Amino acid sequence: MQIVSCPSCGAEVKFRSHASVMAVCEYCSTRVLKDADAVKDLGKMSSVLEDYSPIQIGTSGVLGGRPFTVVGRIQLRYSAGMWNEWYLLFDDGKTSWLGDSSGMYTITAEYQGDGELPAFEQLQPGRNYPINGSPYTAAEIRVADCIGGQGELPFAVGDGYQAKVADFRRGTEFITLDYSDGPRPVVYTGLSVTLDSMQCQLLRDDDTIQRAAGRYRGKLDALDCPSCGSGIKYLPGVTANLVCPACHTQIDAASPEAQVLAAGERVAAVPLTIELGATAKINNQDFTIIGMMRRADDEGAQWNEYLMYGPRAGFSWLVETDDGWSGANVLSNWPAWYAPGSAKVTVDKVEFTRLYDYGSVVTYAAGAFNWRVAVGDRTRVEEFEAGQLRLSSESTAQEMTWSRSAPVSADQLALWFGAAFKGRVKAPSKSKPFGNTRYRSTAKYIIWFMLALNAIPLLANFSGTWFLSAVGALAIYLPAVFLDNNDKS
């Protein structure tokens, strides 16, 4: 470890890694450049925006049996949102980057290779490209600006630094091509991870996160729309993109003073089946409904999607269609090989068969989102099916995502959200115990089939076979009565 004095305020600035060339003074935010035995003042670094990431400088963990410590961070913002890149120092002196975007984590390290790589301008989300001898699917193509930094970093960075990066996926494998320094990209290879899989320690707890985000945002959990004055509920720090439910104005809440991005116009409110701000405990995790958008397909069919956020679980969706409800999560494990129009894809050893391919458009949005959403946003959707499970890919000009969903009953949603859930639940039958005859009807068909099959023996020896036939019929019918009386569906 090397300790130098900040050329601006004189405070100690630590360089734990020999690979680090710059550090941000934690007292005055000066960018300190380490140059041989001297240090230079590169000017101030913008403070990072407080968010809901549990990671912080000093967080430690283990990856592949190798202990590491978080020693730095840069915060990047692009047209649809922002994310963190945490700089990791391993005990053996090696370094890596931990990408932190909306609760999804990827860890990468620089890879030295000589293979041919695609040009940045040629990349399209959803297309496959050969990288390091294997096909990878382009997931996201971004041009982002650095908006803040902390700790030590392996290169000089500050306000005005622009990153041109493209992310690729193949199963759990992850590759980033960084075109920031020229047409020949730097290759970073890695994989998707979770905080639990890395055995992370010294994470920020929920109270610390809430206090930090609240302090930075002036302790706001609601604000007035700068355009029409309507109140908007949101979680400070966790979502930087708001949509006014009254006038549809887009609002940037990533700084202490909310700014209007695009003036909207008053629209007829869409009735919400789950109230914004509704809370639930699901699998011992706390969730809050923070946003809702309505989408329509090419034929005009519409459905609603409710965005949920949990401090530890991240973001997930509840989807309401004419056929019922489903819960959906964004996948970190992609199909190992995917081509548009494929009849089948396999994820986690489950084979999904292609169902639909259609375009969708956002027709209404309200609340808070972890990316910039607006009425008129268009997405190309492909759906696949395996039993009751659904797999969906969604593509735009800049991004592709995969999600997996499973049915959720309205009764379960009512239990989770209580009075905040306005949907229909199945009422108990008013004619119990004989209101449900599903099993008895099936039993009757079986009995008639059995009697028809034994009609000749029964007629030939009625006295010897009728008793056995009656016993058999009762053995089928009585359990059916019991099942009907106890069936809750």
C-alpha cells in the first residue's frame, strides 16, 4: 500500500493496488494522479449519486477461492439510466471490475487476445458475434458519461469522460468490449454473479442505505410534478426516472432538484389493479410497487406491467393480462446459443418452444422506473413456452433482455398486498358441499365405462358379479365426492 498526501487538502490518500494510477480524495473529492514518486492535482471529481446499491468501498468477498476488496468505483450514465462499475483488488494483486446495474451483477477482467472483433458501429442487440472463438449474443450497446467516482482507479477519469461499451452474453458468461480509447476494443471477460455467491461482507444495511439516499435527496419520498403539480410517490435513490401519472411528464430525479425531461399532456388515468406504493412480503423479502406501464401489441391487445422493487431482491415484475397474472424476473443466465426465429431455446436445462413474435408499444406509464420510459417506446418481443413457464426476449435498438415468468393467482396477490390489490379473487361457492362436481363428473364417466366393459359378464352371472361391480363403483365415486368438497380451486 502506498499513502500520499492530497495536493489540495493534505489528507491521506491510499493506493492499495500497484495498478491504480488515480484516486479520489474522500475529504475534498480531488482527483489525485500518481506519477512516479509525485502526485498531481487533476481537479475535482463529481460526487457519486447515492443509490440503493448495498456495495461500498471496503466491501469484501471471495470469488473462486480468491479474496477481494472493493477499492474504487465509477458511476456511468447513458440515455436510459445509470450503473456502477466497482474496482476490485484481489489478495494476489490482480484486479477486476464488478458491474452493478439494477441489482444485476457481472464480474469481468481484462482478456488479452488477438482475434478479430466487430466494429462498434456494426453492433446490433440480439445478433450473434464470434468472440474468442465462440458465438456471443449482443445484449447492450451504450455510449455513457462518467458522472462520479470514488476511491482508487486504474486510469485517469473525470467529468467529460465518455465510455463506448458493448455487453455480450452466452449462458452465464459475460463479455464487455470497451471502445472508449479507439476502434480496437479492450476485451473484458467474466460471468454473472450474485452477492451471495461471492460471500460479500461489509455491505451497507437497509437502514444505512435509506439514510444515505434520504439525506442526499432531502428525505423526499414524494415530490410534486414540476409541470402540473401532481404528487408522485417514489423511492429516493433507487429510481432516477419518473413519469407523472397525471400529465405524463418525464422527470429526472437523479439530482437533488427534480428536472423536467419532456413536457407531457394530461391523459386519462388508467385504473390500477395494484396501487403504486403498495408493499408486500414475498418469500421473506420486502417489495414495493413503484411503477406501472400499459403496453399493446401489433393487434391492439393490451396488458399492464407493475414494477416491484426489493432492497435485497432488486427489480421484478407482476404482469396482468386477460388470461390472468404472472410474475417475471430478468434473467442473468441467457440461452447459450440464440438466433432470431429459433424454434427452441434452452435455459437452465429446460427447453422452451417458440410461441409468438410481435411488436409492443408503451401506451401509458406512471410512477418510478430504473430506466427512462416514455409513451411510444417500442420493443420487439419473442415468447417461448415450457409447460406453465414462459421465456421472453425483448429487443430495442440499444438493448436486449431475457426474462422468465410463471403464473400467480389473484388470490395469492390479495394475500400479499391486502386492500391495495383491487383485482378479482375467486369467491367460495354458495352451494357447498355440492357446488363443485368436477371430480364426480369424471368418476361417473369412469363408472359407466366400467359397467359397459363388464356388461356381458354382468348379464351372464348377475348374482355373482353385481356386488363386486357396486363395490368398484363406490370405490371410485366416494373419493371423488371427498375431492370435490375439499377442492379450493
